[in-house]
Amino acid sequence: MGKESNHSLSTLKRISELEKRILKYQKSYYTGNGDVIPDAEFDEMWDELAELDPSNIIFTKVGSDIEESYKDSPLNTGNFKKVQHIIPMGSQAKAAGPENFRAWANKMPFDEFLVEYKLDGASIELQYQDGVFVKAITRGDGKIGDDITSNVTKMSGFSKQLSLPFTGGVRGEVIMPHDIHDTFFSDKANCRNAANGLMKRKDGVGSEYLKVICYDVWLKNSAQTQDNTDTVFFADEEQKIKWLTHENFETVKLKICHGAQEVIDYRAQVMELRDTLNYDIDGLVIKGRALDFKDASRARPEKQIAFKFSLEEAVSVLRDVEWSENGATYTPVAIFDPVQLNGTTVQRASLANPDTMRALNVKIGNHIVITKRGEIIPKVETVVKTNTHTVLSEIAFPKVCSTCNTRLIDDGTRLFCPNSLCPKRIHHRIEKWVSVLDIRDFGLTLIRRLYEMNRIKSIYDIYTLTKNEISNLAGLGEKSADKIINSIQGRRSVTLEQFIAGFDIEGIGLTLAEKLIEAGFTTLQKILDATVDDLASINGFGNITAKTLVDGLKENHSEMLRLINEDIIRIISRKSDGILEGLSFCFTGELVNFKRSEAQELVKSLGGSVKTTVVKGLSYLVTNTPESGTSKNIKARQLSVRVITEKEFLALTKK
């Protein structure tokens, strides 16, 4: 951690946990031994630590502890000689997605970006004296590494004798080609682990299966030179790659892009073709054209960045668009060739709304980038620009409501039926109310039967149902009717957030309703009186959501007041003794003592908050199968979230 800290004890504990986990998985990464996790999960830990403690020593001490710990490996029969680097080998800043990259790019004074493949292997420095290869040094701590020259001489991809008397260092990556891994080392988890293990063997066995791919070069005296001595060999970063290629080094592919969007588009293209490469890449490295040894010497250079790929991104081809009808709204859903996202097969993703589709300029036949971040519904992120002559076709928008034939309105942010009396809209609102209030035994089939009988046409009508009416329906007797009526009448006292969310206003669920109340709109009248400007500044809203809420409140104004004024519904305040204040809970699997919705309500009533997925900062994951291999349990262990049983949860609520 940094020299000074104002962190709370809980934050210091989390920082310590992250340090240990990062060092553990870095060791596995560099040595090829131990547990392995996907890059996306490692990056998530790295990013969290950077957010909590930006000056943490881990960001500058790249590999010293890792390579030192490797001395205990059974493959390492003795210590390697330590040698100082010519080229500083610090760590790179990372951009996890287009937004992160664009934020970095906007700060750079570049007219163009030089983009290279980010190789997924083991970093190496090749040292030359007067044009002759003399040493090969591992990354080490970024300044000093292990001399593994004897092993590297067996590898391919680089020159041992140059055409000019160059004295300096060439930086590259030791990689194992896919065909070699498949033929000889398929027992290893991946090419990177296999390469890291072989290159550090004292006996050198297996090094002949590896190759070096190079991407950087500096004269030995670059740090002291102020007169552009490097230009004797190369004038800029592009010339470096050309010079290396001329000297018969195998080099990374270089692409020159103009503007951040061109880089983002190129990244999408590379994501699509990466499976055709015979070696692993896990992103792109982006830098400027000009040579800048001072920046390159930093522990974390500022003028270059690693634009990473993610397990939660994939490229596919759009085949069709379906329009999902949810109440009044028609939502576009992309149908594409199946892809793997974070271990699951996906072939449908949201296109959000008409404005999003127009901004993407998406057409049937386009290559598209699909993302699934944080276990949310997949969405189409962008369209990949290709040079193919594929025939593209426009996407057809529905024109009229499929239920009432009213002409649909396209206001950009959504496509919807404006008819407040549309049967589909009314039916959906009733279902939403029953769901939000968890009115048990009043299932969708019964709702549909009563709706088709014209018995319920509003939320108000639900509370006028009688036991005789229900019991007389085919298939239902007095016992079932009793349960249903009791359940309905037992849901007449509701919280304000339940009341608002139950009216099925587009996009306004319990979470946003809670944020509305937290922002000071603590009564129904305050909410009904609110303007778009009043609501737009609330966290999670913005102008679009604020306008949708205001319009929805106007449409439902009369029924809302009728329910309250006739004492059909009573709005109650949450009573909290604060036992769970500041704590967050996520529930998974079956509970014994109550339904999940009841457990969630209990948490809220005691001052806690509820999450539907395992995320950073979650206090507890509650499950009766804590040792199972479910995705939530795995995620909790990865994020060091405490996993407790239902019994332990109940004990917390009674303290």
C-alpha cells in the first residue's frame, strides 16, 4: 500500500486481500504453476485495487516476487544469474473497454495511434553488443531479470547477428504456437503457461518449441542521449517495427489508426480474427508515433495503454431482429450466430431502442460486437466495419400495435403503443402489480381468465374480487378461493417504492423507485408534483428516464389517487432498527424458511440493501449450498465475498 493511508479498516482489509490474490495469480501466470483464472477476472481484481489504492506497490513491482518464488519450482534446479535491463520493462495501464480507452485517448496529444497486437506470453529482453546477440533477460522486477540466454538461443523468431553494429535491447514475447501446444503440450492449461514453464528450465529442455515475437527496441544509451541518436536506426515507433523486420526478427502486426473510434473498430475486427492466429493475443497495445524514452522508462508509461479483450465480448453476424412486446413497449432484440460469452452460449442480445439502432447504423448481415458485462443481459455494443461485399438489408420496424392496431410512436428512446386503453398494456400492468407486491396464488393463468371475462380491467378491480367469484371458476374451490382472496387483501399495505414500481411505468422498477425516495421524494404527492428537471439529476435517471416517469405518472394519476383516497391501498413507511444498515445481501438457491422475495424484504426492512448478482463490495452471499460450484458461489470466492447459510443470515437479523 501507499506510504500514507486514510482508508477505513474494511477497505484496508480488502486491499490486503486483493494484494495477496493478485500476487498468487501473477505467480501462476509467470511460472506456469498453480491455479489459473481468466484474464477478465484478474483484470477485475487489478482494477478494483487501482481504484482503492492507486499508489499500491504492486503496480510498480511487476515480477520480482514472482520470479524469486519460482526458485522453489521442481523444474528450476538452481538460481539464474541476475542481469540489468537495457529497456525498462514496467507494467502497462489497461483499458477494459471502449469507454475506458476513449477516456485515455482523449488525453493524448496524438494525431494518430500506432496499434499492435498484445501478445499473451512471457516478456523477454534480447541484448546486443555491436550487432551481436549476447544475452536474454526475463522481465523480473522491470529493472533486473534472470539471464536465460542458453534457453533463448534454442528459440526461433529473432536474429543472433545484425547487419549493423547495434548496441541495445530488443523487447519481445516468448510464445508457444497453438499447433505446438496441441501436438506436444496439450496437458498444459494453455500456451502461456506451457511457455512460461519451459523457458525457465535450467536444463533448457523444450525451449526449441518456443519462439520470440518482437515489438520494441532501444539503443543502450537512449536514456542519456538528447540528440536523437536513435534515429541512426529508426526515426519513430513505426520505423522500429520496420527495422526489426528488416533485421529478420518476427514482429507483431502494426496498424496505424486515426482517431479513437478507428482504434475501437479495429479492435472489434481483431477480436473476430484472433482465433485464426497461431499464437495467443489478449488485446492491443496503443501508443503514439514519436519516440519517448522518458515515458517508456516509467514504472507505468502514460503514453501507451493495453486495450484488453474480454471474456464478456464476442463478434458475430446479425441474422435478424425480433421485437419483444413488453406492455406498451416494443424492444428490438438482435438474433445472431451463436457465440461464447463468459462460458455460456449466446445468440440473442438487446439493441435497446430505435435511437441506439440508428446510432449504430446496424443492418441485417453486419458483423457486431456483443457484450455481457457484470452478468447483465447481453447487448450489441457496436458494428464492426468490414471490407467485405456482404449484402446488407434494412431492419423493419413494426408500425402498429399488434393488439389494438394503434399506430406506434417512435420517440427515439422507445417504440411504444400510445393507447392507454390498449388491452395488452392494461393486462401487463395488472401482472406487474401482482408480481411487485408478491400476491401469492394469484397466478398468470387466473389473471388472464379474469381479464378475458372483463372482470378485472385495472389494479383497483383486483381488490373488488370476492371469494364466491373465485370459487365458482372452473377448477377452483372454496379453499383455493380463500387463499387467493386472503393473499390479495393481505397486500393492501405497501411501501411507496412498491406502489410506484407496481404501475408498470417503462423502466421504473423497485431499484429506481428506491433511488427516487432516497433523493427526497418521500411521499406520493411529492412524486406526482415532480417535473422532469426535478427528477433528471437523480442518480440512475437522466432526462429520458425522468420524462418517461413523469408521463407514466400522468397516465396513471387518476387510478393512483383513487386507490389511496378510497383506502384500498395504504402506503407505509419502512420501519428499520438499523441492524443490517450498511450491509448488502445476494440470495441464491432455495431457502427453507421463506421465499426469496420475503428474505429480500426482510433485509430492506432492517436497513440493508439487496443485490441480484454477486458484485464488488457485496457483504454476503446467502445460500444453503455454500460449497457448490454455482456461478454465484464461484464469483463470490473470486471477489472474496463472504458466503453464509440461511441459518447464519437469520442470526444476523436477530442481533
